[in-house]
Amino acid sequence: MKGRAVTIYDISKQAGVSIATVSRVLNGSENVSEATRQKVLTAMEESGYTPNAFARGLGLNTMKTIGIMAADSSDLYLAKGIYYLEQLLRNEGYDCLLCCTGYTLSNRIASMNLLLTKKVDGIILVGSNFIYENEEDNKYIYDAAAQVPVMLLNAALDAPNVYCITSDDYTSVFNATTKLIEQGICEVLYLYNSHSYSGKRKEAGFRDAMKNAGIKLKEDSLLFYKGPREDVSAVTALLESHWDKGHRFKAVIASDDTLAISALKFAYRKDLRIPEDLAVIGYNNSLLAECATPELSSIDNRLETLCQTLTSTLMGVLGGNEMPKQTVFAGELICRATTPA
Amino acid sequence: MKGRAVTIYDISKQAGVSIATVSRVLNGSENVSEATRQKVLTAMEESGYTPNAFARGLGLNTMKTIGIMAADSSDLYLAKGIYYLEQLLRNEGYDCLLCCTGYTLSNRIASMNLLLTKKVDGIILVGSNFIYENEEDNKYIYDAAAQVPVMLLNAALDAPNVYCITSDDYTSVFNATTKLIEQGICEVLYLYNSHSYSGKRKEAGFRDAMKNAGIKLKEDSLLFYKGPREDVSAVTALLESHWDKGHRFKAVIASDDTLAISALKFAYRKDLRIPEDLAVIGYNNSLLAECATPELSSIDNRLETLCQTLTSTLMGVLGGNEMPKQTVFAGELICRATTPA
């Protein structure tokens, strides 16, 4: 083990026990036999393992601090998540160190390392854009999880000491699309701007709903916007240009409320009546949905519930309890004025 | 000095030097004569003063952490402020401890004490609602400032070791109101929901602009909404009820974009054309302004500039430099489709 830091995995191997057991010993849980406890402590001593978690288990030196990473804390959805988490964690006696990482991997690695240096007790990644398609790019998460529990809010990654709390984005979009089709609207355009974990789940829900209804999916039924979704005029122009090329649609399902706003603006420009000529469904059920004209139908992914569950799961893990690796909640379509009654 | 903690003020008195000088000694600045330095150090020793700042001045033990307090980190405006500040401070090598305090004084005092316990190097209050009308209620800010610099983002309070970076909300609303009047729109309604420092400055700007134009201000020209401004349907209903009581207006200036959205919704309900029958101006130039239909004219209070200046001022103070107590920037009315051309 020379040349790199000893991790919880090394201890697990050396002691011949599961990682969960090592974690329980680290966290001072009583659900460990004295013999097992000794095996783990011996392995730690022999390997020179002295993590922060160890000190915490002994009631020493814990900073009672959780690191929160978000790409952009001013994004409507992420901001709300941070708000819920900070309050929930403070109620549990924990402070929050906030890191706005942007979207580049190198910044994320730097932020992660910074938080670990600060000896945080756990790290929460807010939003699904932290998971990369290229498996190797997720190494920074595995590395962090070797030291402290890592919690993913609306993302999934199967790794030891990583806990995922997600909304079932796949089924939410599947159901919303199916509902439109059942109402006789088969020309549905899916508008999106992210290939994140959650983005992919949503897209798959759309594709499968169309397939399930026996509708042959044309590639022009999906429209990807590359830039920042807050650029309403650019997204509106993209929809116009798509339409002007002859692609026709009678509904737009957008992967985010901000994109859905652009679909509304597109409808005004083309003199399309909402919802008669064009139905629009957004995602996140944010403040924008109620502020839109007409008020936007939107999928609520129950962010507050996700944050509550994430916090109680993290507290369980820090308390040395066996906690579920993944918890999934169903979303709900909130129907307002942009979908048929 | 028995019975309470020794503060920077006590040292200043005892050593017979200004607070700025004590601060410079604490921060290890070179702009202090050796004789003065000794006087201050002696006063500290005699009084038993050993604040975190002292350790920092000696290059010891600083946590390189700034506490950020905001009522609600998911509020569009506050979220953007936190986002800018976190990035700017991290670029300076400082971490951010985030506290969402809500709006009650007791929670604020608790959050402030929590941050001081964590030995933060400075505290930033984001938003003007931290300043109370009752002077005694601001004691928690004075007390904190006796230990670390306190930075106010868009609020003002005249106290030692408190630094204020504000947008000139008074002049922004004065100018916007005056512009409407010059365009022949004299029946202006001011819609607001906060009596905060910034809220009062805006209201005064409205009152003075009307007075300045020789328009007799009726009390029904101001409409206060008591609840959360995100409750669009309640604010819309309040406007309708005001109108239905016979109060007529041809423009609404709102103290926040969210309130302005309700004015747009009110116009649709009453079949008023925008801007011909009703002009609307919001405040903050947030994402909502661009997402509104029609796009909302709004006052930009240059939040990013405020955050940049706040950060450089704080870094100056921590570096032991004399920094301005108050810095004021002018806002700007961004004209979109809800005001006459």
C-alpha cells in the first residue's frame, strides 16, 4: 500500500469484513461484535489508516460539516435543493460548506479535494451532471467515497459508500408523453439540453412512450439545444428554425421549465394557440411554471422529499447504520393551462 | 470588563488608538508604527483579548472561511448573489459556510453565533432584510462586527467594522417613475412587499418622484402585499380587488420581478393591453423578466458588480487596509416590452 493513501477498502480486505462493517466500526456503531471490531482496529493500526471518519467514530475532532457541491447554485432547481439541504442539515447540527463547481471535470476534482482537505463528514453532489459517461471520469467520486460518504441528489452511481436519492425521471416523462398520446396528440417534440444521468433517463422515457404507443419515432422528434438553457431567445430561435425546416409538432415536452418557456414564446411568434395548436409540458415545477403565461403544466420531481430522504440517509450512514444504496421517488405531472383538460 | 467578552472596541479605548489601527495590528499590516503596535499588543495582553482575528494576524490558525447568511438561498436574487460570492471568495482562497436564516431575528442571532463559533474570518449578510427598524434589533450585527468584519450586500448600517455595498435603489425607482411620468403616465401604482432597508429606499424614490413631478400622491397609489411574493395568484387577486374598489392606475412599478409578474397576470384578467393600458416595471432584472410574456422591463441593480466590490473590500479589510465603509452603485432600467418605447 505504499505510495497511496490507505482507504476503507484496504481495511475491508485486510480485515476480511465488508465495507459496511468497517464503516460501522468507524462510526462507533454498537451493531458490531467485539471480535470483529478488534479485527478492523488491528487492520487499521497495521496499515496506518487514520481518517477523519475514524476520529469521528471516537467522538474526536469531527467538524460536523457537510460539503455541498453544485454546478451553479443560482440555477432555480439546484438553488432550491441547496436551500432545503442546508436547513435540514443544520437541524441535525451540521454546517454546510458550499462549492459552486461549474461544469468542468477539473474544477470538480479541485472542489472535491478542497472539501476533503477541510475534513468534511460527508459530501453531497446536487444535480445529476456530476456523473460522467466515461467511467474513468467518475474516479473522483469513488476516491472521495473511500474517505467519506458521498450522496447523490438525483443521480445514480453504483459504488461503495455512495448513496443515491433519485426521482423516477424515466417514468415521469414516459407517463406525460403517454398522456398526450392518449389525448390524441401524437406529434410530440422532446426538447432537451443535457446528457446528464437524469437527462438520459428522461429522453429514454420519451422514446419508450412513443414506441410503446406504436408511433414510429423520427429523429427530428428530438431537439437538442447545446447552450445554456437560460438563453430564452436562442432556444426560441432554434424551435423556429426547426419548424421552418418543415418539422411539425403539436406538443413540446421540455426537460426543464426554462426550455418550456421558450416553447411558449415560439408559439406566440408562430401564432399557435396554447394548448389547442401546441401543448407544452415543462420539468421541475419551478417558480417559472406559475409565472409563465399561460401557466405551465410541469412535472414535479418532489425535490423537497428527495432532500429530506437524502439527509436522513446521510445521518443514518454517519450513525453507522446500514442504509439503502438507492431510494427512488415517483414524480407527478402538475396540469395547468398548457395541456388539454 | 468582567462579565462580557473583550472586544476590539475595548482594545481601541484602552490603547488610545482608532479601531482601524487595532484592526491593522490584528491583521498584521505593515502600515503601523512599532510604538503603536506595542501599545495595542499590550492592551490586548492586559485585557485578555485573543480573538480569531489575532491568530490570523499572526498567520496562525485562520480557517480561511467566510460565513454567508441569507434569508432564503433559493430566492432568485439571493441565490444569484450567493453564487457570485462563493466563486469570487474561492478564487481568493476562502471557503464559504452557508446559513439560510429565514426571516426571524432569533434565527439570525443563532446563525450569527454559530458562524462566530466556527471562527470564520468574516461574515456576509446577503440582502437588506437583515437590518431592523428597531435599532436594538441590530445589536447582533454590532456584536459580530466586534469580532470579525461584517459585510452588507445591499443594506447599510453605520457601525465600526461594518462595510456596506449597495445599489442606489432610491435613484433607480425615482428615475423609472420619472420616466413614466414624462411619457404621460401619471397614475402609477407602487407595488411592494418589504419594509427592508432597500424596500424603504425604493418606496422613498417613488414618493419623491411623484412629488417632484407635482403629482399629489394618494395613499392608494401604494399597495403593500404582506405574504410571500412568490404567491403569484394571491398578489394578482390583491391587485384585482384594489382595482375593483375603484382605484385606477396606468402603470405598476414593483419592488421585485416576481411581484411584477402578478401585475402582468392582473392585466390579462382585466383585458388591459400592455403597455398601452398598463405599463409594468419590475426590479432585479432576473431570469423571470426575460421569461415573462411580454418580456418585462426591469431595473438591473448590478448584483455581480456589487459582489465583486464586496469581495475586494473584504479582502482589503482582512489584509489590514483602510477600505471604504460604503460603496454605492447606480442601477439601470432595462426596457423591454412592458413599457412604452
